[in-house]
Amino acid sequence: MQLTGKKCYFCNKNISFQIDGEGCHFCDIAFHKKCLDGSKICPSCHRSFFEIIEDEVYNLSKTEKIVLQNKAGNSIVIGILMFIIAGGLTAASFFSANERGGSFIVFHGAILVGLLYFLRGLKTWLKCRDLNTTIPKSQFIE
């Protein structure tokens, strides 16, 4: 949220520097941190500044969307590699165990994590492939 240049809700003076201000993403008002006196609750809507809303949408610049798309692509590749490697190790263990008549190891965790990385990356990539769309903050891959 851009705070510089906005008027403080309490003192009605302009906020000169981003670092000096705090803002509410819900009701879009700004305050000086010193005017808030350490409070982390918005005096207007009484919500926490740290509360996350799943459907809150931020418009990203074209460059930010491309970076997000690249991160999503990396997540897809990592997921595919994890899935293939874990599946290959499971198959090797299975065939080795069949030859010896013993039990085999299934790499459940690695397979599931690989699948989750792939699906999470794919979901984000599909949401941001059209650079004119908006991306929900909850979809950011960090």
C-alpha cells in the first residue's frame, strides 16, 4: 500500500516517508506510526493490520507478474523432478524386491510433495499467464 503523500487519519498531516506510516488494507486509510501509539488495530474498521483475507486482490505490474510466473514455472519443474525421482526410486525398489522376494520401499512423502509443488505452481502459473489479470495475494509463491 502506498502511504507517502496520504493524509494521516489522526493528525491530518501528509505522510512524508513510507517507513513513517502504517495503512489499513481494508478501509484504505493511512496513519503515522507515532499517531497510532503502537496499536496494530485500525481505528476506523477495528481490524488487525496483519489479518489476511483470501479474496483480497492486488494489481501487479507486468514485471511482477512475469517474476511470479517464473517462480510458478520453477515450482512446476521441481515438482515434476521430485515426482519422477521418487517414482523411479519406488519402481527400482519394487523390482529389486521382486527379484529377492522381499519387501519394497514406497517414497510416499517425496511423491506427494512433488505432486503438491507441481499443482501449486500450475495453479499460480495458470492464474497469471494472462498479464492483464489480477493475482490474489494468497497465491504468491515465496
